[in-house]
Amino acid sequence: MDPITIISQLVTGLSIASILLLVALGLAIIYGATGVINLAHGEFVMLGAYSAWALQTFFNMSLFESLIFIFIIVALLGWAIERTVIRHLYARPLDTILATWGIGVIAQQAIRLTAGGELRYVEMPKQLADSVLIFGVEISSFRIFVLIFAATLFGLTWYLMYRTTFGIKLRAITQNPEVASSFGINSNRVFGLTFAYGAGLAGLAGALISPLKSVSPEMGTTYVVDAFLIVVLGGVESLMGTVLSAIILGELSSILSFYSNDTIAKALVLLAIVILIRFRPQGLFSSKVRS
Amino acid sequence: MNTEQLVLKNVTVNFNGFHALDGLDFSVDKGELRCLIGPNGAGKTTALDIICGKTKVTSGEVDFESKSITSLQEHQIARIGIGRKFQIPSVFQDLTVRENLQVAYSENTSVLSNLFKFGLSKDEEGLNELAEMVNLQEHLDVLAGHLSHGQTQWLEIALLVAQNPKLILMDEPTAGMTRQETHKTAELFLQLKSKHTLVVVEHDMGFVKEIGDVISVMHQGKILAEGTAQEIEQNAAVRDAYLGSGGITNA
Amino acid sequence: MSAVIDEKSKLVINETSKRYSNTKSQIIIYGIVCALIFIVPSFMDNAYLLNKFSTYLIMGMLAMALSLSWGYGGILNLGQAVSFGLGSYCMAMALKLRTVPIHTGAEGLPDFMVWNNVETLPLIWQPFHSLTLAVFLGIAVPVVFAMLVGWFMFKGRITGVYVAIITLAILVVVNLLIIDQQRITGGFNGITDLAQLEVFGFEFDAYSSSAYYLIAIFLTLSLFLALAITKSKTGKILQAVRDHEDRVRYFGYDVSHFQIFVFAVSAGISGLAGMLYTIVMEFASPTFLGVHLSLSIVIWCAVGGRQSLIGAMLGAIFVVGIQGSLSESETFLETWTLVMGFIFVMVVLFLPKGIAGAFESLAARIRQKN
């Protein structure tokens, strides 16, 4: 490979990684804190994308303007789902897989019945429609924006988890729910808010993906498997691990697809992750295992 | 004549820098009933974990009937005749008492040979008597998850008898039992003693005195003293080790 | 700790704590259900409906196979569709090579290969000239694949959530590979335009009672095979593994062998179901090993009752049946899927053992009253 191609592949890899990180971040928080395998996470992403589409089509909002609304809408949905369904299942983690899949089906159908099954398109913000040259490689400005946005959200989340009382409470509950509750921490409330935050992040991910890919009711299914593998590969409760494994996955996909095609690259990456999980179920960057 | 059935030689177990066992030397003769006592954190449960393969040694050697079992897997250790009862009663909650016992009759461990066994097979003939012995004969069709705490302890002891290992490791078998139940357990253990070797980790000194011939005291990952109940109670080093934990009887 | 003990000692043992594993009555119920399946064609003379009903039976077979590994062995296999798909492709390859020349390219080459500029029949297709070999492979390939995956996971003591994640990822990998290898597999379109299955000059028309009976026979056989496994001592040990995997090891059983065994048997039944599905659908497609189907199997199984073979089977037939009968009207189907999602969430929340489990505890309560 000549240098330009190498840079181009690396940058493509980073761009893939930033989208993966956006999707996986919310999942990492939910799974890490509550142990819930949220198969409806892909549907949160999908709902974020549809919110972006609806706000643009019916209220004429640009993507930038709508982001905060999208976060709130999807976070509220996530909170409602946690309050009505998920909180009954904390003692049965495997059953959360089933229940959240059911919720995913409901969400997909609800969208199909209201917005229709056809593909929808969200316009890219005009300011970012062009592209820039970096090291002689042409890159869309929007993709750079996504990358910066993902990095910022990660920073915010990290601050929230490690530098605020909310984060300390959450980590206390995760490590020992009984002791935490004896110190007066209300785990119900904290879990509800965590779920809402994770869902909101997924919604933002969906909104940012929407101008890059077409929006459809089943778009979430493709993301949820990838996101899960990233979270598990990174290690439970390791936000840093999630970032690193997103980068590894993004770069690996980009490099492998240069040598073969996208499909084979994806298959090889998944296979590699399966093997890693088999030998290091605690993930690459963590010493903890979720039992 | 060498009658030592189980020998632990200089066994060390290191959990992230903490020495749970620190050069433990311990041996038990065939047919003996040995009680293992010691203050909290002395390494009693870890010692049992090492013998049954749940934990691997950091260094040292474990021999059973003159063969090394140090690097064998749990099921291999069980097959050569070592059974274990855990501190937290662990029975199969969604199986009935009868099914629990059937699983415990484990003379034949392969998938295929067990595939063609339906109902009670020949090697499970003693099942009903065994249930009677632990007073569960009325409850054979009850799901084990519905038994009381004491009954669960009894069921697990019965599982071990069904398994029929040469060496039985018991971790606090009388925890949560009433006085009468404890007394009955002691009687049962004395019956088992002739046919099996037993190593019993126990806190209840009354129970230990009732059953034990030789008592081993562990402290800080090694053996501190060994002897009869009387010798142990008079041993100054033992008294020092228990100091601060309210004396040997309340340990 | 002592609070827990007090709580437990208050439990009163009564009829609801018992399980009547009365094998005789179970065999009778299973027999009646199978007999009912066999008499369906005598009052359903609509060939189209009969064909549909046979697809429901196949889905029932799949859910039953999952119940064996999940409900009894504790292995939540989210990739059950892999073995189903492998079986269906094996049958499709054999039937493709039997199509009348008009559907086939030059020198007996399948049409899609001609379109993809393949010149000679790939080596992997060669064994499928023989139908006997194809049928053998339709079961053997999924079984061997499951044994490899099982060996990979269970020798490493992978359990619970990780089994679910790994099996799901493997499903996606296999699906991607089949779509990608267009020249061999027909890619997105799958393998279409198949001949009808013909054995000893007897033709199994997909739209006739002959194909239906073929499926009913194999469904009955595999149901009773699975029942026999659960009733054997191996079945008891498997349930013990499900409840408390580590404890089983200390009795001397190599847990991984039992897990690999049940995983492989379940895959074999799914492979058989896959072959039958190709016969009645008259094609094989990558959707047969899609994530959607695979997770749907889990749902049917959970709704019917994961710990009851017949419950899981009837659950699947019931759910797919309603779905199928509503599919005439697009809006009805869409609404039904929504309702189904809702029912499913409710079942997980309030009936963890599914409808079959609810029936069992109801029966126990009635016994208690008498």
C-alpha cells in the first residue's frame, strides 16, 4: 500500500470506529451498570434516526437544532421502558435478552405502522456537506464532525461516571448493591436514570448516522450485534476499553475490507472477536467478569 | 506401614499477593475422621478447594493414594474418589429429591452409557434406604428448591453418600441446623467413618468434640497444632491464635 | 443470612412443591398431540393451507429442538438457525441437481452458476448428486458444526450471556459467508427452482398430503427422541448442569461432554427441520439462517414453555399459525406482530416458564385443593 492509501484506510477506520463508539457507548453504560443485555438498543438508535427525520420533515429543523430534542425523546422512552419492564428482570439477566428483543419488535412495528416501511432520508447539515483534504486524503466534513462529536460525548460520559456523585453512586451500586443501599443510595432511581442516559446516547447515535445511511425500521438490528461485541471485547465497566475496542474494530474492518470485500471483512472481524471472547471473557481491557 | 491417604506437601496459594495458604503440610489416614478448625481466614475452605480441584495451587503438591492430583480437573478428582460438600448448600433446586440422588449416583460418568438408563438402575438400588436415612423418604418427589434449610443440608450429605467417594470433604455441615439435627449429623458421621475418610471443617466445638478423634488447627494458611480435643484446648499457641476472636468455642 | 434461613424454614411443602414426572401420562399427551397432527389432512383439502400448515410444524420442530438445549441443558443458543439453514441448503443442493434441464445451465450446471460464469460444478456440490448422501449430510453437517462450536465454547467453560453472544455472532458470520459466496450458494437469492423430492419413484409434492405426512412422521420421531433423552439419566444430568454446572463436576461428570451432546442433538433435529423446510418451500435462502428467524425461535420457545418440549413446539405452531393466517392482510399482520411483541414481553415478565409452565402450576394447585 502506498502512504496515501494507508492514511485513507486509517481515516476510514477511525470514521467507522466513531460511529461504532456512538452506538456502543450507551450500551456499555447500561450493560456495565445493570447487567441488562439490551437487544432493543438497536431500536433506540433507529428511533433516534426517525426522530431526526420527523423533526426535519414536519418541523423543518436542521439536524443540529434537533439533537437535544432527540436525546430527550429517546431518553424518556428508555426511562419508561426501564420503569415498566426492565426493573422486574434485574435478577434474571438472561431473560432481559428476551424481553428487550420483544420491545425491539414492538418499536419496529410501531414505526412501520406510523412512519411506513419505506426508506427515509435525512439531509446533512448544509455547513458540513463539503469535504476537506487531510494529508492529501479527501474526507467528508460531516464524518469529521461525527468523530469529534463521538469523542466529546465519550469525554462527557467519562466525567459523569468518574467525577460526579451520580457516577459514584452508580459504580457503588454496581459493585455491591446491598452495601450501597445501606448507605441510602436509591438503586431504583439510579438505574432508571442510567437506562435513560444510555438510551439517549443511542438516540444521538441514530440521529448522526441518519444522513450517512438510509433510515428504515430494521436498521437497528445491524448495529446491536456489533455494539455488543465491542462492549464485551472492551470489558465490563471499562469505558476506556469500549473506546479502544471500537477503534480496533473500526480499523480492522477498514484494513480487511481493503484486502477482500466488506462482507468478508465483517465476517473475519466477528470471528476474531468470538475467539477473543472465548479466551478472555472478561474483555481485553478489564479484569472483571460479569457472572 | 504407610496408611496416609491424602497428603498436602508445602502447598501455597496466592490470591493477588494474599497468601491464603502458606506452605501447608497436611495429611490424613485412610478411614480417619479429621476435623479442621481455625479462626476466620485461616485458609480452611481454601484447603478443601485445593483438594477437590476448585482452586489450583500456586506451588506445592497434593497426593491422593500416592498419586499426584495437583493438576487434575474437578471431575477427574471426583472420579478417583474425592467428594465435596460446600458451605452454602448446593443441590439442584429444579430437580426433585429423587432426581438429585440419581445424579449423585455417579459410578458411570459417560454421556452415552447414561443415555440408555431410564428409571432406577441397578447401581441406584440403595436410593430409598438412603432417603430414609436422612429422613427425606416422604419428599422424594419434592423439588429440592422447596426443602427447608436443614433438609437441604441433609440432602447434600445424602448426595455424598450416594456418590460413595473414598474421601469426603465437608465444609461446615451443621451450619443452620438445630441442636437435634446437629446431634443426628454427628451420629451419621460416625457411621460413615468406617467406610470413608472424612475431613470436616467446622466451627461448632461441641460438634467437633462429639465426632473428632484428631483435630487439626489452621492459622494463617498453615497447620498450627494437631491432637485430641483436650490437647488442642490446652495448647497455648492455639489460644493465642484465637485471641481476639472470642476464644475457641465461639470461633 | 439468618433472615434467609428463617424465610426458608417457613416454606411449607405441599402439592405445589412436587413434580409429577409421570412418564406414562406424558407419553399419552404427546401421542394425542401427534395423532391430531396426523389427522389434519383428512379435513383440510386445501393444498395451499396444508402446505402452510406443514411449515408451521417445521417451526414447531425447531422450537422443540431449542427447548432441548435451552430448557433442559441451559444453553441459550441464539444461533439455532445456523443448523436449520445448513440442513436446508444441503437439501436444496441435492434438489437443484435434480431439476429438469430447462432450469439448468449447460452440462447440468445450476442456472445461477451459469449467470455467475462458473464453468464446472464446484467440488463442494459433488456429493449432492446422491440423495442418500445429501440427506446424511443435511444432518451430519449441522451436527459436526455444532460439535465444533460446542467444543470451542464448553471446553473453555463459557456460560450464560457469553454463550448467547458467541452463538449470535457465529450465526451472523455464517450468514455473511453464504451471502458472499454467491458462485456456490446463490448469494442473496439463495437456491431456487428446485425439483420435487422423489424417493423410490414416489414423489413428495410440496402441495400435497404426502409432504405433510413426511413432516409429521419426522416431527413425531424427533419429539419422542427428545422426550427419551430428557427421561434418561443423561437428561437428568443435563438438567443438573442447567441448575448448577459446577456442582455437577464434583460428582465426576465432564460437564462439557453433556453440553456438547445436547447442543449437537438439537442441531441435528434443526438440520432435519431445515431439509423438510426446503422440500415444502421449494427453495433455500440466507433468511433461513437470519438473525430474525433465530431470535424468533427463542421467542416461540419461551412463549410455549422452554422447559416443556411439547409446550415449545405448540407455542411455535400457535404463534406462527396466527401470523400466517393474518398475513393475507398487510395491516392485520403488522398489528399482530405488534401485539405479539407485547404478549411476548408479558410472558417473559409474568410467566417465566411459558404457557406450559403456567398449566403445570395450575394443575398442581388443583391437586392441592383436592
